[in-house]
Amino acid sequence: MRYFFTSLSIIALLVTTSLRAQTATSPRQVGEQDRSFVETAGAGGLAEIRAGKIAEQKAEKPAVKDFARQMISDHSKANQQLMTIASQTGVKPPTAPDAAHAAAADRLQKLSGAEFDRTYMQQQVQDHQMTVALFQKEANSGGNAALKAFATETLPILQHLLQMAPSIAGK
């Protein structure tokens, strides 16, 4: 009888372990890295849209204005996709840029002319270096399949923007 209960205990343990493994690979499962990715990428995307709108109004050079328009378009699409995935996974996405990005936008508002263009484009290079690293990490080691796919799909767009920014900043 004792052997029977021990066997049942082992079977119950195996079933529980199997269910946990299935749950861990569920598309809705979101670990800390994925949650952090949604928060950081979402806030960063909102910041890029806000800075792009400022640049669209204040930039002096047409190339900077064009870049800003592309930023608004690309980051609006990416944020919309991210928000959809976040809602499907139960992660509450940010609704505003983080404090550091908000402060950077406030600094941009106070600038004009060539100084604005230079500062905006330098910020874009720095922001996109960090964003590419963030998306690369999620694409390589994220736990949620939908977020990994999103990061993988979006990464080439971000890399292209990162390649464009220094050449525009240098003009």
C-alpha cells in the first residue's frame, strides 16, 4: 500500500511539473524581462513620437524634419503593435514617456535653429543605440513568443534609423 501511494505521489509530481512546463511556454506567459521590455520599449516609443513632433515643428533643416516624420510614423506603428501584444499578455503598457525622456523633450522645447537640429539628432543616435540593444536582447532571450517576434520584426527598422541618424546629424 505504501508503494502505491509513493507511486501516486510521483505521478502527481510528474503531472504538476509537466503542467508547469506547458504554462511556462504559453504565449501569454510574461516574465520579468518581457515585462521590463514592454515598459521600456513602450515609454521609449512614446518619447520618440513626442520628440519627433517637436522636431517636426522646430527643426531648421529639411532632412531633420523628414527624419522626425519618419520617427513619428515608425514609432507610432511599433507602439500600436506593442500595445496590442501587451494587452494580450496582460501587461499594462506605459501611457507616457519616462522621466528622463520627458526632461529631454523639455530641453528640446527650449532650443531653436541649428542648436535644436544638432541636439535632437544627437539624442536620436543615443536613444537608438539603447533601443537597438533593448530589442536585440528581447529578440535573443525574451520568454514570450509574441514579444520576441515583435522585437525581431522591429529590430531592422530601428537599426535603419540608427544608421540614418549620424549621417543627418553630421550634415
